[in-house]
Amino acid sequence: MIEFLSSSSFFALALALVVYAFADVLQKKFKTPLLNPLVVSSAVIILLLVVLDIPNERFQAGCQVLSYLLTPATICLAISFYEKFQALKHYLPAVIAGVLAGVVCSLGSVYILCKVCHVDHTVMLSLMPKSVTTAIGMALSAELGGITAISTVAIVITGNIGNMAGPTLCKLLHIDDEISRGVAFGTASHVIGTSKAIELSQLTGAVSSLSLTLAGIVTCLLMSFLAQYM
């Protein structure tokens, strides 16, 4: 029975959608960031694949439709940016300064920690683009000689931490300004963080969308230039 279901092209898609819907209901009921739907659904699906002995390659092939929708879904994040474009022009210098500071802090912290912990150079290059979108991070890692699998894991973990802990950290640090929150989410935790920023307010989501785009560009330029000196 399991073999029949796993071989179906609809099984993986149905499993992903049902598990995510369950995780979403779970978070809405208990209202805790620890039950992030993306994290919970990923953990449940991994557990089911192991228990049912379903190859990951087969599951990924069945979910190819969702992968195709990832790019247009990411592009849709620009809608809030477009709607708030006039308001954002006034804050553009501050946003650029915040993104530059965030990118330098992100790359610098990874570099210093890797040097202190004597991490392999290849692994360090794989970890440095952790705060940009998956598409940019993987391409950048591969171009500079990193390991794309490590980069992907680092990017997903970083995004989920920002999504889950971001609102709480903003409260603890008394970061109430919508512009500041947007820059923080977009620069530190890319698309996954931006999805949380949109939930906080439309302006925060718009700033986050702009920030993640700028952060991706700045990260590519800085890493391409600094890689020859590392």
C-alpha cells in the first residue's frame, strides 16, 4: 500500500499540503512562534519519510509543482513594496544604510566565528551567504567554491530563526519603528523573514521586501570582491 501511494505523483503533493495545513492550524491554536508551520511541517514530513521508507528523491519529484510556484510566490512579495513605494522614497537612505550595516555584520560574524573555530575554508564560503534568498545563496556559494547543500541548510535555518524569533526580539529590544523592523527582517532572514514582516504591517513588509533585494545584491558584490582575500 505504501509503495503504491509513494509512487503516485499526487501523494507527495497531498502529503505536503495536508501536513502544512495541520501545522498552520496548530500554530493558530497555541499562538506560539515555536510552532512555526514551516518548521513543524518539515519535521513531520522528514519523520514520515523515514518511518515509511520513502526515498527523498521520490518525494521531491512529486512536489515539483510547489517548487515551480516558489519563484512567482517570491515575486509577489514585491506587491507590498510597490504599494508603499512613494512612502519608501523618503526612507531610502536609511534603508540602504541599515542593509549595508546588516550585510557587513552578517558576513563579518560568520568569517570571525569560522576563523576562531578553525572551520574549513570551503565550509566558511558555504555559510557566508546565509542571509540571502536560496536562489542567490546557492548560486553564489557554487561560484565561489562552497558547498550548495550546506548553504541551503544555513539559509533555511537562518530564515526560520528570523521568522520565529524576530517579533520577540523586536519587543525585547524595543524596536517599534516599522522601517527598522522591515530592514531587520529583510536583511537578516530574507524571504522567510519577510513573510513574517508582512504579517506585522504592510509598511514593514514593503521595507523588508526592498531590504532583502538590496541585501542580496550587496552580499554578491562584497563576497565576490572579498573572496580573493579570504
